[in-house]
Amino acid sequence: MALLNRLILRSNIKRILWTTSNMNFYINNVKLTSQMDEDQWLFYKKNWDKNRPTSPWTVYKPQLTTTLSLLHRITGVAIYSSLYFAALGLFVLPHNFPYYIDQIHTLSIHPHVFTTAKFILALPIMYHILNGTRHLIWDFGKGFELPNVYRSGYAVILLTAITSALVALKL
């Protein structure tokens, strides 16, 4: 609901008709159903009339902790999805894995391109491993003080870059 307020209500300010008769939103004469009671409706209407933000996404600037948390989730989904589709592709394709590796080697691609590709592939994996280790340490109740949280966050970023470079150069 907050994202709807931010994206739709702020961008279509002149095209919104507020009605309090049935507690409905009308945007461009299209009725959006809502489960708000009258107190919630009046709260949002008061804040809207005073031009106050109705969503925390419009108030708070991104912090290191929220950014690292979102990146951890995104990299987890990306790693899972890429492994799933790679396995599915190898299952469906007519040849086995060494055949495709040989095909890549016959392309005569410059080694810097391979190193860059390996770095790009290693980056989300190393980040997810290191940030997951950070979360495991938190599960033991260690490192919750705010300076330690930021210190460990910066350490994860630095170690991700270093370990990804090492993996790309050594493999």
C-alpha cells in the first residue's frame, strides 16, 4: 500500500479524486478497492493534504545495513536461479558439459575477457558467502553493536572484492 501511495498518488496528483463516501480510491475514474476503515482514511487524507510523505521509502535515505540486506537476498535469488537454469539447460541440450567447454575454448577469446567474466560470476557468490557468514555470527548474538555492524558491513564489501579477484585470477 505504501508503494502504491508513492508511485501512483505522487505521480498522478492532479488526476486523483478522493471520496470518503465508500472509502474508495478513484484514479483516472477507475475504482481501486481498499480495506481502510475511517480512522486510517482520515489519517492518510490529513497527511496527504499537508503534503507529508506517506511511505518510509520517501523519507529515509538508504543505509549500508539495508542495502547489504537487500543485496544478500538478491544474490541468493540470482545464484539459485542461475544454477537452476544452467542445470535445466544441461539436461535439455544434446551434448554433455565437456563438449560445451571445448566449444568455448575454440572461440579464441582473449584471456582478459575470461578473467573479467570469472570476476563477474564470482562476485555475487563470494558476497553471498561472506554476508551469510556475517549473519551466522549474528545468530550467535555477536556483533550487534552499531559500530560493529557497520565495520562488518564494510569488511564484507572489501573481502568480497578481494576474494572475487583472487578466484578470478586463480581459477
